[in-house]
Amino acid sequence: MAGLLEVGDLSLAFGGIKAIEGVSLSVLESETLAVIGPNGSGKTSLFNCITGIYRPTSGAIAFHGASLLGHTPDEIARAGVARTFQNLRLFHNMTVLDNLMVGRHLHFAKNLAAAALRLRAEEIRHRSRCEEIIEFLNLEPVRKSRAGDCPYGVQKRVELGRALATEPRLLLLDEPVSGLTQEEKEEFGYWVHEIRGRFRITVLFVEHDLRFASRLADRMVALDHGVKIAEGTPAEVQRHPEVVKAYVGN
Amino acid sequence: MDLIESYREDLRFARRPIARVLLALLVAGLVALPWFAPDHLVFLATLVALYSIGVMGQNLLIGYTGQISFAQAAFLAIGAFTFGHLRIWGLPFPLALAGAGALAALVGVLVGFPSLRLKGPYLAIATLGFGVAVYQVFVNFEALSGGRTGLAIAKLKPMFGLSAAHTQYYVYLLLVTAFTLVTYNLVSSYVGRAFVAIRDADLAAEVNGVNLTRYKLLAFAVSSFYTGVHGALYAQVLGHIDPQIFNLLESLTLFVAVVVGGIASIEGSILGALFVIAVPKLLADYRELVPIIYGLGILLVLMFEPLGLYGGWLKTRLYFRNWPFR
Ligand SMILES: Nc1ncnc2c1ncn2[C@@H]1O[C@H](COP(=O)(O)OP(=O)(O)OP(=O)(O)O)[C@@H](O)[C@H]1O
Ligand SMILES: [Mg+2]
């Protein structure tokens, strides 16, 4: 069975550095797949290839049967892939609500004349979608706050909300709980779980916290030095000798 | 309150009653200005009105989209000379104005292309080069600039029994009002959000579906349209144009107005226009001080009040709103 996302024999090199080397993996419809691996193992690079930020040296990436290679990040977003960043990239000077509204951008009809004349029926429709997400992620108290003024944990939530606002079919989360307190991690885990249950979105996430990752993931893939060293259930992958070596060796 | 109702409320222009009262007073004062103010003040107000249009345009590009450009004078010149030629060919004022804006917008798109590759200071230098090139073209091609004698531009015909100067003032007041409203609408729409998204985090904008090419070029097109219209309206006021008018200092003037008035603020743009009209006027006997004041203005803003004059006003307002508690 072909997955929602098929990555085939993917390689990426920066000059002499091989960030990814012949990685193949498939993300099945409505599963939650975790990518683990030590620092510099190519996890973020993989996400950057999928979302069109990096151009792989060779290999294939297909989403829902269509190749993503050669497409710009905004086209890939429109195809239904959303992501968050390892180091937050929020629109700092916008309100939390407006950050989410940018997530709605790709659903706008984009009528310039209507925008100039302040015809706002569409705007109101999209705002109600954002309000649903704001409620889901408990962002009500900050909806009108400047995103840059929010605490780190809230900013992480805003970025998740912005990605959800695009109504993706596949959501990529790059270290969603890094830097969060234990309590915040629990909350985040609940949301990621709900995203799958309630919104029926397929999730691919990178995580260093193996406990957190194995609790959420159906399956797990481990990378080391740009190579896939293990794949399987979280328990299998964590017991895999290569994985143990990669983590202990680090 | 019903949710839909509260969105409507949020999206409304001038939401607070006090804002509406102040706005009404401001408009009434501006409409009545020619009755109580001497003619030279009306003339200054006319200049502020037309400069506000250009500054708002530049603010859309520099302040909202974060694309630093120094090609302002080139677009002023393109607007002014297009307007001049179209008027000489017999086109009525509104059409000539639209033509001036449209051609400037078109050239703006071309100038925008480097912005797809260049960022920050590199883009600033590229646009600066373009500005110098356009200046040279107008200086050297007499067919475009009207040569040594420049282009003479017919005055607006007086209307409604008003004097020529007052007619011009009202036409400009109407135009700046229209441009201001459209700007408010644009920046609060998906367009404005895309602009600010590009400025704050271009990569995140892209992965959220904002087409960088389209919106950067749109920002250049819209801002150049505004600046072209500014050039045309300036030509109309001067009655006579030659290429020397549109030199580098004119680019810097618009840039100063954006920064001193307030980055990414419409009210700030208008305050900035007021600043760059008032300073040379107040220093009429010490012209050489004007660039120094501009430079100081930018320095002070960058050091103490990054949001410019408008930011200062916001703080003052907050102070009085919370008074006596702080
Ligand atoms: N833009 C780039 N230019 C040059 N080298 C890069 C670039 N991006 C990544 N690399 C290199 O590719 C390798 C993989 O980096 P990547 O960021 O994908 O690792 P990661 O698994 O996400 O690590 P971490 O857990 O620290 O986030 C590293 O050696 C890194 O230095
Ligand atoms: Mg990473």
C-alpha cells in the first residue's frame, strides 16, 4: 500500500557534508510517525526537503501520488502539507489571531479589489475557523496579544495553531515539545493526539524526548548521520542495536 | 455577544467612539481649512496631502513588507513625467494621474525582481542603482524630460467658484482620503498580512502558502503606484518639472518620512509627510541644516522610539488613558 507521503532513496548534500543519504520512508494515511536521531542526523533537513525549502540532490518525494520535487514551499502548502519549525518562526509583530489568519491565506479567494474596498465576508468566515483553533489550543487569553510578547510555551502553541489553520492533510512537527516544561509537554501530547483523532490529520514529527515520542507514535524511524538505521514500532526501534549505539556513542 | 457580530466589530474602521469623534473633527477641520487659514498654509497642507500618498506607498514596501528600497525618486520622476506628457497630449487630469501610477507600478514590478534574490542592504543598493540610472535617463533624454526647459504642466481649472489653489487643495484632500482608506483596507486584509508575514519570517510565510514572488512584486507594484501618483501630483503643484527635481535627496526624504513617522503605520506615514514638509519650511533660512535634522531624526527614532512619531503618540495616549496610575 502506498503511503500518503512516500520518500524514496532521498539524498541531500551541502558541498562535502552529506545531510541525508538514501533515506526511504513512507507515512501512511492517518498514522503518527516519529523520526528520531541524534543531533545533526538529518531530521530537520528531511523536513526541509519535504516542504520544498531544500532541493534534494537525488531521490523522490511523492505526496498523495504526486511528486513534490521542484515545487515551491507555498505550492506544497497548498497541496496539504503544513509544518512547524524547530526554532520557532512566528510573525512576531502580528497578533496571535493574525498569525493563525496567515495560516488561512491559502484558502482565501484573494480578490484584491474586495480587499481594497473592505468587503469582508470571506475574512469573517476564515476568522471563525481560526476561533475554533484558538479554542482548541486554549489561546483565548492571548488572541489579541503580539505573538512576540507571548511566553515560549504559548508561542509553540501558536505555531501549531497556524499550521492547523492551513487545514493540512499531513502535519510535520519539528521537535514540538523541546524546551517545554513537563506539564506543557503533557498538554502538547494531548493536542497532537487530538489532531489525529479530531481533525484526522496524518502527523510526522521529530522528537528528542524518546518517552514522549514513543507514547504518541504508531511507528518510529531512526536516522543517524543521514542514514535510516531502524524502522518499526517505538519499542522495536528503541531496542535496535544501531539505535542504542548511535545514542550511547553520542 | 454573538461571535459573528464581534468579528464585524473587530473589522470595523475607527472602532472606538472617541476615535470616531476625533476623526470627524479632523475631517471637518481639514474641509474648513481654506476658510480660516491663510493661503500659504493651505498650500503646505496640499503638499502634506500629496506627500502622504507617497509615504504611505513607501511604508507599504519598507515598513510592512520589509523591503528596503532607495528608488523613490525614480518612481516620482516616472509618475511626474508620464503625467506631464499625458496632460500635454490632452488627457484629462484623472486619466493622466491613473496613467502615471500605472506606469510607475509596471516599472515597480521590474525593480521588484531583484528583491526575489536580494535581501536587506543588498536590495537597498540594487534599488539605489536603479534610482540613479533613471535619473540619468531623464537627464540625458530630452524627448522624455523636455530638455533644458523641462515640461510645463497646465494648472487645474478652478471649480465650484473656488480659487485655483483651493480647488487643488480639495482635490488633493479627496485623493489622500481615498488612498488612506484603501491603505487601511489593504493592510487589514490578507494582502497586509502576507506583507507583514514576509517581513517577520519569510520562510514561515512561504510554508503557510504565501507566494513570495507574487507578494513581493505586489508590494513593489502598489508602492510604486502610490509613489508615481505622488510624483504626478507634485508635478501638478509645481506647474513645471525638470529632472533635477527628482534627485537622491528626494528618495531620502521619503525614506526619512517613513522611518521618522513610523514603520508600518498609516497614521505614522501622514505624520512623516508632515515632518518632511514642516522641517524645510521651519528652516527656510538654514537649508543646509535640513539633511542634518533628517539624519538626527532617523538616529533618534532608531535609538529611542523604533515606532517613530506615531509610536510616541501611542505611548502618550496610553499614559493619559492610564493616568493617574502611572
Ligand atoms: N543549510 C545548511 N548548510 C550546510 N549544512 C547544513 C545545512 N542544513 C543542515 N546542514 C547540515 O546537515 C546535517 C543535518 O542537519 P539537520 O539540521 O538536518 O540535523 P537534525 O537531525 O535536525 O539535528 P538537530 O537534532 O540538532 O536538530 C548537519 O551536519 C548540518 O550541519
Ligand atoms: Mg533539527
